[in-house]
Amino acid sequence: MTSVTLTVNGTERSFEVEPRTLLVHALRDDLGLTGTNVGCDSSSCGACTVLVDGESAKACTMFTVQADGAEITTIEGIANADGTLHPMQQAFHEKHALQCGYCTPGMVMAAISLVEEYPGLDEDGVRHGLEGNLCRCTGYQNIVDAVLQAAGTGGD
Amino acid sequence: MTITESAPAAHVGSRRLRKEDPALLTGEAKFIDDLDLPGAVWVGVVRSTEAHAKIVGIDGSAALAIDGVTEVLSGDDLAPLWGEGALPCAWPVTPDMKNPPHLPVARGTAKYVGDAVAVVLADSRYAAADGAAAVVVDYEPLDAVVEIEDAVADGAALVHPDLESNECYTWGLWGDNAAAVDAAFAEATHVVTERYVQQRLIPAPMEPRGCAAVPSPAGGELTLYSATQIPHILKVMTSVVLGIGENKLRVVAPSVGGGFGCKLNVYAEEILCCALAQQRGAPVRWTESRAEAAVSTIQGRGQVQHIELAADSEGRLQAVRVKLLADMGAYLQLVTPGVPLLGGFLYHGCYHIPNYIFECKAVFTNRVPTDAYRGAGRPEATYAIERAMDSLAVAVGVAPEEIRSRNFIKAEDFPYESPPGLVFDSGDYHAVLDKAVSLANVAGRRAQAAQRRAAGSSKRIGVGFSSYVEMCGLAPSRVLASLAYGAGGWEAATVRISPTCKVQVVTGSTPHGQGHETCWSMIVADKLGIDPDDVEVLHSDTAISPTGLDTYGSRSLSVGGTAVFMATDKVIDKARSIAAHQLEANEDDLEFSGGVFRVRGTPEAEVPLAGVAFAAFTAHDLPDGMEPNLEAHVTYDPPNFTFPNGTHIAVVEVDTDTGNVDLIDYVAVDDCGVQINPLIVEGQVHGGILQGAAQALYEDAVYNSDGQLVTANLADYLVPSAVEAPRYRLENHVSPSPTNPMGVKGVGEAGTIASAPAVMNAVVDALRDLGVSNLEMPASPQTVWKAISQAQGGAS
């Protein structure tokens, strides 16, 4: 077992993990943050996307020990303390950008990172930027519109 | 208060945002793998790596040496847990259908890659996975039959040697019509003969399957949590298979991350976890990995279709003859054999065809079973008739929209009795087609395509049509009986009004992304004159919603929603009696609007629903003999199916140099009857379209000749991303269904049913002048490029 310290959603957490423990399993099983979902085992679907030091990362293909000392933000950590949603969450709600909701946490985290990294993206840019996140329900159109709305670059 | 002020708020028909969203958007929602079950035993399943093999030995010693692995159990070890019980098939479509015993864990012989052959128990998910990988199984390979047509070839290897053939059943409709069909073909001016292949598809909801069985050893109760579409059906079936009294069994579907039909089943792992939990007195859980999902969860489609059309000189259809070969896989799951039959009623499409004959031969292969996948039989039927209609248009020399228009069932002919005897409820197929043609600017696109051709451009434009009608709202129970289905088709609902006038709706329908909570709230709120936020909708737990038949076949709204609608009416009727008593008026003189009962002509004599609800609760002064409280239950058995319809038009750009196909425009005009929430309808249509387009262009469960699945992960099995998805442009046409009081039809599968043929017809349209007249799905760059090369006489 190896000791790791992560700052997760602003709170420092130290715990022991097997060196091979994936970050997503540490978040879910050790820290009880089950909002981050596992959709595949090949980095293909993006359901497990979280922010590691502000950048999106697929938590199913990163060892927890690789994140030692990092700031991690998960879907549980982005709404305001009073319960109001993050603008990206709000845009997903308003644009009906989720149905079953399983891909949603990863999709929202990827979108937050995308918009931050590339302000002013157009529709094509959003589509390519989210290529690593799969959704089986929505056909993507409402997701794209939600991201454009949150980015302030379209989608009403 | 005046009547005008209290006019009912129309929530139905509005684009109300979903009440399901906040929990899903914040990570608060609990999916199956999120359940915290201290002390649970983790199950790892050892799956056959052979398509067909004798299991000679199972060596668990390496697995048992792994820290955390506690047991390795073979099919023989586990057999006493289920005795004679086998996984259920609820649809014996013919009396002589072959249904080989399907054990949760195989004994003796593995029949497909992915077949469970042993089980590892461990104290963590990692140890379970490590243990399953470390079990050494000694196989003696047997000849496997992989492809559908090979299964019926002379000398084919046998999936189940004791059955002496790979045939599962042969099912036909209107065999006595054969002579009339033959005569129509003999007299026809145009005959179209086509063969299409429905490749196997992996459903791939974003949440894989998973389940957990939690016993209460003292009382003998068992709770099964499962990522399922069908907690109610699963409860009955688990009870029957394992002999657990239904009074001792509770099934809960937590938040479910999509199903698309593949979670409409009773799976080995559910039975296994229940049996082990009961035996061990401890929680037992299993979570499917994506790699497992590809080989252990049912697949969709899997048919070879032969369709023939006979038409007169003007292209008016005289007869349709259909012969299917349908791939069951190695065993029959819950409704495996019935899926092709659901299509069997619809191979005549939206067209008036005097003579129709359909036959399906179902075969076993050494592959994971097939079963319902979004559309279940109807996408296959629509694909065949809509592709064939384009061939007929070419033969007759008219445009695709013209051949459709000439043959459509006419608006004035509804209700229309179809050749197989279904009564189509309502529609105006011509109006829908016209709307789509206009929205897609078909004339403009064709001009663009002609310009590109004339300029010798390698970027060809193609326009493809698909007009569909489908049957939803499964189903009238008596019709299901006539099809030998093992259950009814009703749905249940309870509506309760609390002392403070909040409303509780209990539905037997089981959502997994469709937005039931929002829509049921809107329906009830409008009827009661209250706010939808004052309605809670309970579902998916047999302890809370004991009666139900769950969610599949686009049935939720037209059957389950109708039950809610009717239960609300029943509550209002009771409230009316109480209000009349309170107002000292005759019930017949009361009107109810905006949540207030009033005596007609005496506006000041009124009582709000809240006053009635509280009076019903206190029961201090109710009419003689009346039970306290406002609550009503309805079980609704629909008198007919519903028949959504529409026309979709796909526009593609095909690169003749690379074979790449881009979907550059997609227009859908759908008639799903009255829409409760257009926002949710559009979402369903968007996702459905992409799922069908994915069959046309990307997805294929490819097996090699050894029966190995070579597209077993999401890197190889091409679920489309936002990059491949087109922008959808939707319009609708509303012809209310006369079958139910809200006039609704259903929309969950429409997009998928319509889109594959629209896209394929567009690709063929783009390439027809190059000599390409047919393509198999998926129209990958390689397939398209090869087809062009072959048509041009080049190398393949």
C-alpha cells in the first residue's frame, strides 16, 4: 500500500492505496465520490472525466499515485455551496443535454475544461473537443448547444 | 376568484425542463455500482474464450493464491443452487420451438465466446477481476457455426447436437395467402428482389450492467438491485427460476444509465447473485466491465432478409414476400425469438399492399444471444421495405418520394386494417412526406448533386428517404396471447393526494432516461390544476410500485401514462363526491377547473382541491359509506397498439476517393401523436436517429470464422461521437391516436427505426450513377470504396 494525498474538491484527503488503484476507483470506493462514473476500460467513453490540476483527465486510466499531490475536481465539486448549479450544469439542464445521465458528469467536466482552455469555440470546435466523451442517448446536439451556451458563444 | 383566473395551466405541450436533471447533473444520483454494500462478496465471471468447446477442466489454484480471492466455482459446483431452473425465455413463439436449457453458468460445454464457465468470489472488485483472469480452463474445441446462413447449410456444425439441427423455429404469417401472392408476382410488371443483412449490433448503453443481491437472513427476504429496465418482470422470473416466494423478493432498479433493450432481460448474473446471496447470507455483487458487456450482454439485429416486391406498371405495389433468417445466438434469452415477429407485421411499411406473406426461420449460432435492441424487429422491417422501395423507384423510373406517395395508405383510410390484421390508428403519411421534402429542400440538394456530378467532383451528394410506420404501446394482452407471449401488456398507476394537497404518483413503468417523472407530473398537474413540482413520481422499486410491466417498446406514455391519466380521473371523481357533499350540491352540477370545484351558475359556491384533500384525510364529514383519503389505482390494458409514423430524409456527402461518408443534413418529420413535452420528444428523436445512423455507417459486431468477436471494445466498435453526429432538423405532424384519451403514440424508437434506411438510401443515391445499386451496412469507407471500385470494374 502506498500513501497518497489529494486535494479533492478543495479538501485535502490522505489515504492508503494499492499502487495499481485507478484514480476513479479511489474517488468512488475510498472517498465515496460516486458521481464520477465508469463506462469503459479503454479510455474510450470519457464517463470518468475529472479535472486534475484544472485539466480534464480520464480517471479510469490514471493511477491514484500519479495524482499524488494534485488538485482534483469532480462533478460533486462544481456547484455552488448554496446548491445553485455551475453554469455548465445549468446549461445542460436548460438545453436538455442529458437523458439517462450516466455520461453526464464526465461530459460536464470535459466541457468545463474545454471551454476554459479554448474560449470562443464554435460548434465544430465543441464537437471535436468532446470527441473523447461518448453519449448514447442524446445524439449530441443538445450537449453541443449547452456547451456553446455556457461558453457564451452560441446556442441562444 | 373568477373562472378566467383559474383556467387550467397547460403544462402538457410545454417544453418543461426535467425534474430528473439536478440529481444526475451533480453526481447525487445512485447507479448500481454506486451502492455502498459493506461486506459484499464480489463476483468475477470466467468467460469462455472459445466459441464452442468441451470444458475439460477448470483449475482455480492460481486464482485462489491471489489475496482476496475466496472461492472458485464451476458450473457443476453451482448447479445445486438452481437445480432444474434455467434462464427464462418468455416467448415460445411456436409450440415446437426449440429452447435448449440455458444455465446461468455452463456445465460441460461452452457455446459462445463470453459464455460463463466459472465464477470467482472475492472480497474486492480488483481481486474478483484478478481471480477471474487467473482461472485456467482446459477446453477441447468443437466445430463452431458463426454466420447465420452457415447455420442452415448442409453439414453445418451443430450448436446443440441433441437438437439435430440448428433450427429454432419457423414462424409464418398468412401462409394461406401464398397462392394470391404468387399470382400477383406472376402478373407484376416490376419485380424487385433484394437481400439485405442486418449486422449484429452491440447495444452499449453508457452504463454497463451490474447487480447486487442483499439478503436479510433473519427473515429470509432478498433484495435484488439491478441495472434493469424491468424490475417487475425480473422479480417474477427470479422468483420462478430460484423458487423464492414473491413475498420474500424485492427488486430495485436504481438510476439506470440507458438500456436500449439490452437491460430488458433476465441475466445469468442476476440469478447467480441472488442464489449466492441466499446461500451465503451476505450481499453478493457484480459489475460488468465494458469488455464483458460486448460478449455477455445480448446483441441486437442479426438477420438475413430476403424481400420481394411485385408492382404494376406505375409502381403500385401488388404483393410483398419476405423470408428471414434470424440469428438467435447460442441460447434464447427473455424475448429472443419474438423480436423478428414484431417486424413481421410491418414489412409492408406505410403502403397499401393487397397481398403479403412473411416467414421467419430462426437459427442457433455459436454467438452471444440476440434479443430486443432499440426498435426490436421494426428497424429491420423498415430497413428492408424502404431500401426495396428505392429499388422499385429506379425500376419504375420515378423519384423515391413519388413511389412512396403512390403507395401510401391514405389519410381518409384510417382506421386502416393492415394485411396482417392490425388496425392502424391515425396518420397522414402524404402530409408528413410533403413536409419533409420541403424542409430538406430536396430539389435544391438534387441540383447540388447534379452540379457536383457534372463537375466530376469526388464529393458526391446523395439524398435518402425513409418513411416508416411502427407499432408501439405494447400491448393489448389478448393480442400478446395470440402471439404466445408469456405475459400481458397492461400497465398500472396509483395516484394519491396527501392531506396538504401534494400528489404522489406510483407508476409501474420504469424509466432509465426517458423523463417519466417530468412527464407524469405534467399530465397530473394539468388535470388537478396544481404545479408539477407538487407531484412526486415513484417507480422502479417493487416494494413501492408493486404492480407493473416496465419499460420497452415505446410503451411508457401510451400505456403507463394513460394509466396515470385514468387514475387521476378516478381520484377527481372521488374528490367530486366529497366536494358535492361539502357544497351541499349535486355532483352533476359541479365543474372542476384550475384545482377548484364550483357549482355551475353559482360562482361563489366553491371548494378548492386542497379543502377536499384535507376533508378526505380527516374523514370527519364524508358522505355515508365513503372510504377516507384520496387515492385511486388503475391497471390499463390498451385496446390497440399505437402507430407512430414519419418520413426522414438524410443528405450525405460521399468522398469517392476515400469512401468516407459524411452526414451533412438530416431532416425528420415524425407523427408521434400528441406530445406531452416536445423537449423530451426531440431528445428521443435525436438520440434515436444517431443510433440508427450508427448502424448504417459505423457499428458492427464483427466475428471472425472462429467465433471471436473482434470489435469487443469501444475503440473498435464505433459508437459515434459528437464529430460524426449531424445537426438534426425536426418538424412534426400531429394526428392524435384515437386509442387512448391523450391521443399519444410513443417516440422512443422512431428515430432508430427510420434512420438506417434513410442514410443507406442516401449513400446509394450518391453513387448510383457510378453503378452502385446496393451496399451492406455499415457503409464504412472500405465498404464504400470497394463498391465503387467494383462497379467501375476496378480492383476490389
